[in-house]
Amino acid sequence: MDYEQVLPYIPNLRRYARALVGDRDSADDLVQDTLERAVRKFHLWRPGDLRAWLFSIMHNVFVNQLKARRISPTEEVDENLAAPGNPVSSTDLRDIERALAKLPAEQREVLLLVGLEEMSYEQVSRALGVPMGTVMSRVSRARDKLRRHLDGEPERANLKVVQ
Amino acid sequence: MTTDREQDRLLHERFDPVLLEPVPARLHLQRPAWIGYARAAAVLAAGVAIGLALPRPWPGTPEAPLAAAGAQALPARAARAHLVYAMEVRHPVEVDAAQQEHLVAWLSKRLGTKLKVPVLAEEGFELLGGRLLPGPDGPVAQFMYQEAAGRRLTLYVSAKSKDEGQTAFRYAQEGAVSVFYWIDGNWGYALSGEIDRPALSRISTSVYRQLNP
């Protein structure tokens, strides 16, 4: 395995990281840590889906970063801060950023891998090391929240999904 | 109501521009310390004999596929074509960049595929033009670029031969010529230049991205 094989994926890793953490410098920190770790672990890579492998490394680095900041990846943002009484009149690109930032990290990850990276549920399941059912329910919750935010509906924080 | 499809469209609209941003230097091969470490680690992990880890420009890089494929291999052909034409003062190209539209249409027709010519202005290289060359599996296109300092790069586009599989980026050194090459679908691409490897690697990434938007 050669470092050059990773190069074509750097722009995708950067796009994903930017959407995941928001600001450019933190996003590139995440990419850099991911690449360094990938290089250290090259010998563990077996020919296969290199992209999924890189994204799984990025996921691990990201989770470690969250832990270091003592933020649980499942921690919910205080929904009351979402200013529910202030409907969004027209959807612009800032709104999608704001809406994303309000998702719990684990929902943001799956949504971006599916919506932006266009991975299948199965690929996401492998990249994140979580069961496919979990991926599907996270995507569905993320989409629901995103939709409500973009449509300017108030959050229903206590809504339970019965499966 | 915002549909899933609209959500995805918004995500792409907002974040796809990141794909086209120049990759910052700190994410490139310009950090010899960790790359050196990583390559050393890779060599050790691969269990390569100590003798092979003796100082070479890039220890640990697998160059065996090239040697195995021989003189007809893509990087060898690309490097030879580079050497022959990049040194030409008066006739480096058959059709110059002033007639770019004609050049691309002509070479596309001869190769039987819609060719795209990457723009390398951000890397400091301008298109000089291109030419048609013979290859083992039909016509080959060569595009030539030149930097203000006079250094030249060539992009060699050739039909994939039967015994070549798909490859991601690979690097080969043919004498003084460095070559990055990859095979994508039915086509092989090779970027050659007498340029150091990190710089060529960076430019190759740009070429690759432009050909695979």
C-alpha cells in the first residue's frame, strides 16, 4: 500500500470533516490526524474498500477527539436553544449548516456519510462499526430533525420512536 | 416540506466546494519527518530485508510492478515520450494551446473517447499543446504543460492494455523522469516530469480530481 493511493480521497475527507466539525482549521486537524494514523496503520489495510477504511479511521479519530473534550458523541444539544419559535423563511446554505450543528454527532456522521459521501447503509455500518439497523435508525432520526429544523417546526424533544 | 433529496442537495451545495479547494500543504507529503517515519514503518511491517531499506530516494515504495511490466508498461512509455518531446525547443507539440478546442476534438476523435484537459495554472503550469503518438493498443494522446521557469510536464493518455488491471496512483522513476500513473476504466494516465516527487504528486492529485470530478 502506497501513500499515493490515499491522495485521491483527501478532498472527500476534507469535505466530510468540514461538514462534521464546522470550522476549517478543526476540520483539517481531523484530516491530518486521520492521514497520520492511516499511514501508521497501512500495514493493517487489506486490499478492499480504501475509502471506507479511511472514513473508519476518521470516525475513530473523531470519537477520540470528542472524548478528549469530554463530549459524549450521543449527547444531545439543548433543543431549547434551537429557537423553535423562529421559523426559517427560506432555506439557504447557512441553515443547513446550523441544522447540522444541532444534530448529535453520531447522527451527523451517518447523515453525512449517506447524504454527502453517498455510501450505502452497509458501507456506513462497516465504516463506523455499528449494526446496519442502528445506521438506518440514526439516519432516519437525523433526517427528521434536519427536516423539522429546515422547515422551521418546533422540536418535539420528548418524541419517542416506537419500532 | 424538505425532502431527503433536498437535504442531500443542500449538503452538496454547501460542502462540495470544499472538494475544489487547494489541499493545504500540511496535508501533503511535505512533512518528511512523519512520512519518513511512516515509510520506514511500512518497510518494517512488510518485513522487507534490511538491505532494501538502504538509502534510496523513497525507501519502501513498491516499484516492482513497473519492473515486472517491462518496457511496454505505461510509465515506461510515458517517460520515453516525455524525454523525446519535452526537450524539443521548436516543436514540442503538434497542435498548440491556442487551438485547444481543435486539439481536444481531434485527439478525442482519434482515441475514441472524450478527452478532458486538466487546468494546472494553480500549480504554475500552462498548457503548451498536444500531439498524437503511436501506442501498443492504438493511438495515444500527449498533452504538454510548461512552467514559467521552463520545466515541462506531459500527460500521457493511452488505452489500457489487456494485461493491465486497475490501479490507483502509482509512482515510477525512469531515469531522471518521475512518473505518476493510474489506470481508470479503459484508460491509463501518466503524468511525467523531471520534477521532485512531492510536487509531482500534488499536481497528479489535481489532474486526477479534474478528470474524476
